[in-house]
Amino acid sequence: MTKYSDLEYLRLSKGDKFLYRLKCFFSGIPLFFKNLILAIASAFKKLGLAVAHEAADLVNTFKNGSVPTRVSYAVMGFGSFCRGQWLRGLLFLLMEIIFIGYMILAGGYWLGMLPSLGLQGPEQVATTVTSLRGGTNTVYTTVYHDNSFRILLYGVLTLFFIVAFIYTWRVNIRQNKINDQIIRSGKKIKSAGDDMRSLVDNSFHKTLLALPLTGILIFTVMPIIFMILVAFTNYDGTHNGFSNNLFHWMGLNNFNEMLNWSSGATSYAATFGEVLVWTLIWAFFATFTNYFLGMLVAMAINKKGIHFKKGWRTILVLTIAIPQFISLLYVSKMFARSGIVNNFLMDMGWIDQAHLIKFWEDPTLARITVIIINIWIGIPYLMLITTGILMNIPADLYESAKIDGASAWQQYTKITLPYMLFVMGPYLLTSFTGNMNNFNVIYLLTGGAPTNNASSAPGTVGYTDLLITWLFKITQGAESKYYLASVVGILVFVVVAVISLVVYNLLPSIKNEEDFQ
Amino acid sequence: MSEKDFAVPQKRHMGLKASKIISNTSIHILLAVISVIWLIPFVCILLQSFRVESTYQVGYVIPKQWGFDNYANLLKTDFPRWYLNTLIVALCAAVFQTFIVLCMSYALSRFRFKMRKPLMRFMLILGMFPGMLTMIILYRVLADLGMTQANAVPGLILVYIASSGMGYYVSKGFFDTIPKSLDEAARVDGATRLQVLFKIILPLSKPIVIYTILTAFMGPWGDYVFAQYVSFGTSAGKNVAVGMYGWLTNDQINKFYTSFCAGGVMVALPVTVLFMFLQKYYVEGVTGGAVKG
Amino acid sequence: MKKLVALVLSLMMVLSVCSFASAEGVNIDVTIWVAEEIKDLTAAQIEEFNATNPYGITFNATIEAVSEADAATNMITDVEAGADIFCFAQDQFARLVQAGAVAKLSDESAAWVKENNAAGVVAAATSGEALFAYPLTADNGYFMYYDKSVIPEEDIDSMEAIIADCEAAGKFFSFEMESSAWYLASFFFATGCVSEWVTDDDGQFIEVYDTFNSPQGLIAVKGMQKLVQSSSHNSSSKGAEFASNSAVVVTGTWDYVTVQDILGDNMGVADLPSFEVDGVSYHLGSFNGCKLMGVKPQVDSVKAEALELLAEYLTGYDCQMQRFDARAWGPSNLAAQASEAVQANPGLAALLAQSPYSLPQGQIHGSWWDIAKVIGDDVKDATDEAGLQLALDNYQEKIAALFTLSDDVKFGWTIIGTCNSTDGFFYTDYNGETRSNWGEDLPMEKVSVDTWKSAQAWDIEAGAEFKVRQGLSWDNAFPGDNFKVEEAGYYYIVFNETTGEVSLEAAE
């Protein structure tokens, strides 16, 4: 394809500009993958070099190091103690003691079991006892042995811990090396007091980030890794790893089960495709209806000469303030076959008994209804957000437009909309992916109904089910196929990641965050 | 929200005054219609909560007999306990979550360290994983820590605040809008980074602090799915959403439907009041942060 | 490490036994889940048990309101955190057995249940040969409530007449056809169709006999079509529908008070009506189900037996009668069923009138409910007989798919072989029991596309012999001659389905 220079590009019409960008993007895809592979290769190379460098450094430090440094290889923190850095020394030593203690008491078992996920499941034991009611009785008790779930969980945690330990050990040695250098050059070594001071000043970010990142590591990263691993096991209702059968590693079997097209329209892959398409349609409408209508309402309320501005806003904001589990459940009942809406229409004489509107029973109507009800929920948020941004549009732009004789519509399309799109581009993207995973609205309104009878996939998938609600229903179904839900989860991630990547590259401007400072 | 008017373009060729009156009137009518639509469900819930002639679902909205029986009835159930649980969880989450989010976003906004960009990118990617499934594992972690069922309250607080650092986005955007020159001036005067945060940045960040508190409060206030997952099997550990959802099961709905409505009003009340008073900050926070990250 | 864990476990067991022994009598903490409406009653009943029981057991009970619908899901989520005793609807039974969340009844207890309860409810608590639960009620069936001011007495036997009355009055005929297989099966039972499932001792489904897709089934869906295509049909089973313009609701005894409250003197109850297809009349059938009480598997035999005694008491004559008096729960206990008060109850009387047409709800595969419930939608959309037949075909296809997918026995591989001595082949390291001597099959698990592996490892002696076979039959057994173990060791047995190759894999 032909590449335009900046000047040529500016001369293009609007549509052509977009087309050009689109073409650039798609023609860039092969290049992107080539670069990706190159990047990965170079990352590996870098990694190899880094490891080699680290190893060499470790050896050299030991060779050239003072006695405390050498002892620190075995007793962490020894060097720090020797040089009066008791705080660091204490932390290092503590880490080592805890690590060794943990590995001996528990970590070894979890780690050893990780490859097999447990050797023996629970056992039912029949015991003949002297009965409380007199005579003898054969009583059945259960002896629990390995627990696959815990093995996977604590196995992963143990791996985390080992990595953290190795890192700490490396830091311990590096610090000794630095201290050796400082001593050699005759300068003063940082005291514990210096360390503390640095933590509220130059290294303040370490203090700030320590707690949040620990939380994220344990409560977000670890569960996600666990979830990904589950996709490679047969963890389900009949292999729960503890009270019935153990579960085991299954390789790529589950992906094969999910993505296999061999049984045509009834295969899981077909269901996945259908749900994905609807998820995308839903996310598109949910995002853009809310966006434009929200902006419209905000403009209406902000218009000069409109009274009770605060009152209107407060009324709309009620939908944010009232928990969704109340409002959505109630609204879902309002639209039921014998609900208030149908009753009202019947009282008005607009419909009769034979023509009740089947809001939740007709697939298309149900889909339209959820999108419309979502407007009811979404407009207030968008109204609040756009209100602020609308006020930030420089007023003189409108003034000069007025002088040039632009109509209200022209002002909207030439000034307001481009400005809003520019500023809110990233927001629209996050809101799009957010809507793809909008569990509450669908789950509370329809629970996915009406059921898609053609599908044989687990979790009784329905026409309004999004991938995320389907995933949830798979884990709740009679067979609780957690492993399949994990596979769906991973696929959702892939879809969201791809969309984000594509859209980011098509956005009018990928903004440099420093611009705003 | 300041009442500063936003200049919406006007048509110039018609009689200026007449056209203004017409368009303003029609907008007023439009807003009135929208307001009615928006209020219908809430008015219905409110009306149903005062219905005393029966406790099951009915096809009409206006009660035949009015009274406070349903509210009195709430006191006979475990509702006060659930309410208290929810309040404790929401308040603790609001405090700690705000603290964590501010730490995170301040650090990412003001410091330039080696791992900053990779860290932000990593968290962006993490956010793309559907969190639904991690519930199973979080339950197990909490169960092993003894923080489920009757002790679900501390467990819920822990989970809500632990991952809250991921939500740094909006407040980082807000901090980015505060000029860095302010920090630098203070640093020149010998202030530590800690002092800069407390003396310079925080006083300027009232909207974002209130915004964060408000959103942190509301999340746990209406959470159902996860709360249900950790508090099953014991009434003492439930929050209002889980407890009240139980009233809608087939064997209870006939007895508790109007109580559900009354409970709904009680649950909606504090958040509505908070929102009415803090709306202004919410808007400033969200516009300052949401769109600039 | 495994030994350490075992040591800790046995230590805990010893300690717990000691604590029993040292106390005066037996003191036991117990958590119980019951429905909200009998929570207080159950507390009183346990007080009574503590005061009167001859065994010297005292229960410190924590009673929580957990609906019967949620109990099974909660137990399966976390057996450890689950209640010691819990109530559930029978459709959850197989799931609970599969999950290892209900304990097998001791011999004495099983004998007691069989003696005191009707055969239908005992079957509901049975998987394979063994009993796993205590029948709590036997009233989980449905019948018809109607508004006497809309439906005249002479019409209540004919579904067509009722539909006509409802259409004329602009009222609804509420019968849950679009989201519930439980109600929808009514039409199939009317024409003699059945769906019977068989489970083994582990709660796994091994066989199904299903005749929904048959000429009789076609008649059933034709009858169903008359109802669901009527403008008066409303797919709901809530008694409160009478307050939202319904004239007929098909539901159970649990809605009795609500309906009476709404309709007052206009309330009528009756068995389900008949429908007519091609001039033949079919009386609508129903499920006749029950609620069960389960005990969580215990590691301690004393507690296990004590809990059984408590469950027996709570599901015995006295407690069932108390629940009948307080909440009109229909008893499963034979003596209680025979009592005058129970016989005279109008709701139960309607259920009794329906009983000639009802089938006891045995063990049904959890997925059946999801598969069957869509028939209602399909039938509604069908425009001709071909459409109706298609609905049945779809149904059968899914049942077949379900069975081939999850039928571990039919397509699963098992090990069967010799046992040389007590510490020989198939000797388990934990309780010293010998497990197989060409008599009992030992389970294998599918570990990859074509590879199966024994569920556990054994100390196998040299000279031991075995075969791996499919579907518990000798039609498919490998290797042709028995596999002979050459060298003693701690092994897994591995089998490749494609090549038929059997091998040993050293464990640890």
C-alpha cells in the first residue's frame, strides 16, 4: 500500500483518513507479529544474558567479598548486622528463617504433590462398633487424604514464595557487594535511620506501593494463575479434589473440548461463537446508547434557562445510589408476563390478554429489553461524567462558531462531538470492555433467559447470556465444570485483549500521559 | 457541580426570545418525562413497602391498606444484623480502600521508577481477566484463614480492599492534573515526599478523595455474588443483599415480598442521602480523573 | 510428608475420642440447616431430644435457616464448612452423593428408615444398594388450585374446559411449562411415558430408561400444545399469581396458605384435569417427591452414629407430626401418614386424589432438568406435528449425548486382578484392606485423550496378575493374556485406549 506523508494525509477527506488508518492498521498486523516474535526472541536472549551476568556477579562478589559478605551467602543479613544495618539484617534473617521453616513444615509437601495433584482421594471406611443403641452396628466414616484443590493452591503459593526468597537472597548479596565497595572507598554506610528516612522521602513510592501490590499479588495475581491452571485439569463437580475424587492434569484436552467444531451447530464452539457475537453486540449498544443519550441529557440539563438543574440531576442519580440487586430485580419483575408493565398496557386497552408483550420470553425482544433497561442504568453515570467535560470545552470556540453562523447542529458535530470523542476515547474503550463483562445487569435482569434450546453446552446458555454470565452458570450447573469455565475465562481474556489492542491503535490519538501534567 | 451555565448554541434567525421559550419548554417537558420514567421503579418499591393487606406479589401498585408493618417486620428478622454487617464492611472498605487507592495512584502519578510502566501495563492486562472464577479460590483462601460463614465480615473487608489497588486509574488521572511544580517548590523548601503528599497534594484532592470513598462504599453495599459465596449457611455473616435475596426464593417470597421492598428502601436510603450531598465532588472527581488517564 | 499429615490426622482423632470419653455422657457440637419456617421448631425438638434421649448424648446445636434449594449447592461448595445435618429436595440427592457430601447410613439406621417409610421415599434416598439420607416429607408434588368464581365445578376435570373458561374471563391458567421440567413432565406421565435413571453406590448414573420420544410422547406434546399456545397460559407456579389475574395455578401444598389468603371462600383444590387428544382422554400426571435430611460424612464413628440418632429422631413420627401441626408439612413416616389429622388435611387430600396419577420421583440426572425444560418452549413454537416431533428428537439427542459424555461406567476402564497376600497387590496403605481378587473392579481415571491411569498407586507384588477392562464387561479387556507383574514395587497402572497397551508407572 502507498504511504502518505503527513501533509498528504492532512489533505485527505475524513472518510479516506479513516480508511487509511484502518488499512495501515491491518497491513501492520503481519509486521506486528513479526515484531512480537522478534521481541520475544530478544527478550529470551536478554534473559539468558541477564542470568549469565547475575551468575558471574554472584561468583565475583563471593571471590572478592569480605568475610561478612561471604557468610551472607548462607546466613542472610549477616553482612548487614556486621555493618550496623540492624534493620535490614533483621529483615533478611527473618525471611530466611521463615522460608526454611515453611519449606520443612509444609512447603515441601505442597511442592512435591504439585505434579500429581494428590495420590489418594478420600476413602469410605466401614467400622463395626459397639452401638450407642446397644448391640453392634456397622458405621461408615470417611478418611480424607490428599486434597487436589489445596495442593494446587498452596503449591502455587509456595512457588511464589520461592521466587520471593530467591529475589531477597539476591538483594541481600547485592547489598553486601555495595557495602564492600563503599567501605573500600572509605565512605559512610547508610544506617538504619537513613533507611527509614529514605522510605518516606526518595524511596517513598516503595512504602506507598508495598501494601497495595502485596494485596494485588495475593488476591488478584495468584487467583488468576490458579484459574488458568484449572483450565488444564479436570476439576469439576465429580472431581472436586477433596470430598470425592482427586483431579489431575489434563494437558490441552479442555481446550480441545471447548473449541472442537466436529459436532457442528451443537458443539461448544458454536455456542461460544453465538454468545461471543451477542456479547459484542451488547457491549457495542450498551456503550454507545449510553454515551450519546447521556451526553444529550447532560446538555439538556446544562442548557441556559433550564430550571431545577440540581433536581433533575438528583433524580437521575438515584439509579446509581440504589443498589442494583434491588432496582434490577424489581425492574425484571415489572416486565414479566404478568408484571406491572403488561398489566398497565392492558388496563389502558392497548393490548389484550392474547397479545401480552413477552419481554423476557422472545429472544430478540429480551435482548432489546436488556439494552433499553441498561440505558436506564447507564445514562446517569454518563450524564455526570459528560457534564464536567462539556463545561471544559472552551466557550470561545462556540462564540466564534456563532459569529461564523454555524447552526446548533453544526456546532454539535463540529465542536462538541469531536472534542468529547477525543477526550473520552479511552473511557469508551474501557467502558466497552467493562460492558462485555457486565455481570450484574444480565444476571439480575434475566439470568440469561430465554434458554437457547439448540445448544448442548453446559450451563443452559440463554439468548441474553454474556460470556461472563455463561461462565458463571457453568460453575453453578448440575455438573459444575470448573475446568470448562476456566477455558471460557481464558478465551474472554483473549477476546478483550485483542479488542483493546485493535481499538487502541485506531484511536484518534494515543495520548502521552505527560501532556496532562 | 457549580451552577455555571453551559453555553448551548442557539438558532439566530428565529425571533430569539420566542425560540428560546419554545426550546426551553420542550426540554423541560422532556426532562420531566425522563424523570418520571426514572422514578417509576423506585416509587413502586416505596409504595409496595407500605402495603399491609398482603405480603406476596400483586398486580397493582397502590396499596389498599397503608402502614409501617413491613418496616416493623424487618426488626423481627435478621435484617438489622445484615444491615450492620453491610455497614461495617462498607465503612471499613471505604476507609482502607481509599487509603490504598491513594497510595497507589500517588506513587504512580508522581514517581518515575524503573518498573513503573511495566507495572501499569501488567495491571491493565490483569484487569482483562474475568474475575468471576477467582471467587472459588478466594473463598478457599478465606476459609483457610477462618474468615467465612459467621466470620465473613472481616473476610469480605479483606477481599474488597486487597485488590483495590487495581482501581488506581481515576485518581491517578486526577493527581496528574495537579501541577508538578507545586511539589517541586515544596521539595526545594526541604519537604520530604511524605510531607508533600499530606501538606500539598491531599488538600487539593478533596473531590477525588470523596469520589473514592463514595465508590468504595457503594461497591460492598450492594455486592451479592461474592458475599453470597463466602457467607452461605449462616445468617450472622450475611450482608443485606444476600439476606434479602433469600426472601425471593420460592418458599419465602409469599411471606417476605413486601419486606423485601421495605428492606430495599432502607438499603437505598443512606446511599441516596450521601449522593445528594456529595454529588458535586463525585462529578469533579470523575471528570478530573476518569477521562485523563 | 504424607506420613506427617497422616500422623496429625490420627492424633486429632485420638484427641477427639479422648474428649468424648472424658465427658459425662457424650457432648456434641452440631450445625443444622433447616428451612426458615421450621427453624424455631427444630430448636425446640432438639431441646426435647437432649432432655429425653436414652443414649446420654447432649447436642449443642447451632441451627441456621438455609433453604432446601440452597443447601446442596452450599454443601458441595465446601463440605468442610457445611452443616452436620441438612435438609434438601430430593432432586439434589445424586449430586450430593457424587460430591461425597452425604454420609452412607449405618446398617442399623438404614434398617430403621426402610421400616418406617414408604417404598417411594426410601428409593429417593437410595443410590445403588445403599441409603444416604432420611426422608423428611413426602408432599413434594403438585395439584391444581382454582378460583371457584371463574371455573365452575363441572369443568375442573377437563383441561380444555378450563382453558375455555379462562380465555372467556380474560384470566390466566398458570402452569409452569417454559422453565421447569418438574411441571412439564406432567403431560408425559399422563400418556404413560417415563424417564427412569439408575445410580450406583457413588451416585453416578449408569443407566436410563426414557420413553419421552415415542408415539405416546407425541400425544403428550399435542396436549401440551393446547395449553401453551392458549392466550390464557401463564408459565408460573406461584400461588401469588391469583393476585395477578390468574384463575388456575398448578402448585403444591406450600402455597396453600397464600392462595387461601387471596381467594378466601373462592378457593378450590382438585387433582389435575384431563386433556383430550384424538378423542382419548388422558389424566395429567405428576411427580411425587420428597424432602430429605442428610448427615455430613464424619471422620469419627462416635459422632457419626450420634448424628444418625439425631436424624432418626428429627425424621421420626413425633417430629414429623409436630411439623405437620405447625406448618402442614406432609409426613413421610408411615404411621404419621396414617393418622387421622393428616388424612383430613385438604391440601394433602388433593395430593392424595392426584396420587393415582403420580410417579415417585426417583434419582434423576441433574442435567435432565435443564434438558427437559426446554420442551415447553419448543412445543409452543411448533406449528405442525413435525415441529413437535423435532422437539422430542432434540430432547432425545441431548439425553443420549449426556450419557455418552458422562457415563463413566459404560466407557470407563477399570482394573481387575489377583490378590496374593495381605501386603500384596491392591493392598491400600491406609487401612490394610484387600481390595480385589478378580471380584471387585478398581477405578481408573482418564488422564489424557487416550490414556487412563489407576485412581491410586499400590504396593504390587511380583507375580500379581490383572486385566484392564471396559464397561465392567469382558468384551473389551486388555491385555489378552493377563498382565503379569515382574518386579514388586509401588505402581500406578496405566492403560492406553488406542493401542490397548497396559503398563506400570512407578510412583514416588
